[in-house]
Amino acid sequence: MSASDKGLQAKFDLLCKSSGGKEGILSLENIKKWLAQTGVMGKDTGITDSDVDNAFSKSAKDKGGIDFAEFKEFISTLAGDKGVNLKELTEKLGTGKPAQKAEESAKVPGGCK
């Protein structure tokens, strides 16, 4: 399991526990919240509620929620359907924050002296 997969699983497990649902199962509603909070779903990415619903319905055996294996399938389906880089999507979800563009992350506050 790669480092980004471990981060993703840790975040998934944390969200499962904090959501109060079944252990190891994350609901569609909570997945949408996670995707919105990390900037995966929204105007900037072009990923909509409908896109998430479609990928979820293709991946979930139980419409009440998905486990981590199904979640990985869900992410892969969503990335493929929307033409998004799967690794970037996984990293964004695993870190819990939107990924910065390379030039933004290289900026030093106050500049170099």
C-alpha cells in the first residue's frame, strides 16, 4: 500500500468513526461533504453531485454506504469518468485539503531577501 493510500485509508476510517454510521462504512452524504471540503467536487474541478451519484451507484454494493475497497473503486470510477488524475485525487483526499499548484506551493511569504 502506497503512502497516499495509507493517508487515504486513515482519513476514510476517521470519517467513518466521526460520522456515527456503521463502522468502516461511509455514506454517500458524507462522501460528498469530504469531496467538497477537499475541493475535489465543485466548479473548479467540474465534478458535480450527479457525477458523484453516478460513480457511487457503480461502486456501492449497498446504497447505504461503502467500505474502503468500494471507496477506492468509487474514486477510480469518478476519476475515469471525469478525466481527472487518479493519483492527484487520492492525494487530495488523503491530505484532507486541496492540492496547491506547484508555483503556489513554492511561494515564500514576504519573498526572498
